[in-house]
Amino acid sequence: MHTAQIRQEIIDRVLDRRGRLHLFDRFEPNETALVVIDMQPTFVAPGSPAEVPASRGIVANIQRLADVLRPRGALICWVTHANSQTAGCSDWNGFFDYFVADDVRAKTLASLKPGSPDTLLWHELTPGPGDVSLFKNRYSALIQGSSDLKETLDESGIRNLLVTGTKTNVCCEATARDAMMLDYNTVMISDGTAALSEEEHRATLETFIQQFGDVLTADEAIELVRSCP
């Protein structure tokens, strides 16, 4: 798990700009979703094609969030990544043709092929009754055509999102930024997200808290999601 903290100079900047550090006082549980991004073998397993070692350190916090928030009435959304392939081409050639070397491309495409066990939820995470499992095929689960996440959220009356998973600075950030742009109240969970380095993790959290939403720990998020007395 990452230990990097938002720097005091960023905290001071946020306080100067809006007069408070945290944006939200309370989330109504039945209007809240925990969105778990890409916690699957492709990214979590040791030696996997796109391994994020720190992702294994956030499993317990993600599971705890799900297990605590589900009985309160929050929606739990498990989102994993898969890319279909036809005649050697994927449905995202704009990424695979330019951003990865040939040997890495082949391994990653094989891992992300629909039906591959690597596209399924990491075995140490356990969904519960009423949870939703979705596939996406772009960094953001909310960009048009990537997944059914937005439709699922809107059908359930969700207004608030808690974003967890990996990578902090790629799929989690892309999804969380789009969530804010779509007018969801959005929180990134600092000890429920993982990147390839402390620096990348912190950079995303510092940008996010200034311009896009809030940043809380798992414990703080649990306290935030509560019904009116």
C-alpha cells in the first residue's frame, strides 16, 4: 500500500481556494456506489503482463469497504478490463499499436481477451448479493462505449462515487475525472488505489483534490457514507 501523503502546500492551496479541505459532509448510502477498477490478474498477479505490485496491498481495504457499505445500501460495482480481438486486431488499436512493445502487446492482449480468467475479479476479492460486475475496454469506465457503468449508476439513482482499484493515475483517474465531468460527487480512496510508484500515486491525488473531487482514506469514506440520523 502506498504511504505517500498529499503535501501540505497542496492542502494549503485547497484551503485558500475553497475554505475547506473535504468537499462532502455525508453521502446517502442508497445514492452511493463503490467503483472498483481493474482488480484482476492482468494487473494484480505477480509476473502478470501489466503488474502493479502495490495493487495487492489494497485488496483488504477494498473488500472492507464493500463489506461495510453493502449492508448500508450502497451499490458495489466491480469493473474489470477486456479487449476483444478480430483477425489479430484489438478493439483499441490506438493504444496497443503505439504504447506497448510487440512482445508486451501479445502477452497483454492474450491476458485481456474476453473469456480469459485474467479478466475476472482477483480471487481474494469476494462480491456479494446485489453487486454489479462489468467489463470496460478503455481507461475510463465512463467514456461513451467503454462499459455500461453510467447506465447502471443512473438506473440505480447513484449520485456519489467512491473510486478504488488500479492504476491510480490511469484507469482510476480517468474514470474519476469523467465522473466529476458527468456531475457525480466523486471521491478517490487514497489507501484503496495503487500505482507503479509513490510519486505517480501522489500526483494524481494532489491533482484530483484540487480540481475534480475529494480524496479520503477507506476509514474516512466509511464514515462519510451514512444515513440521516
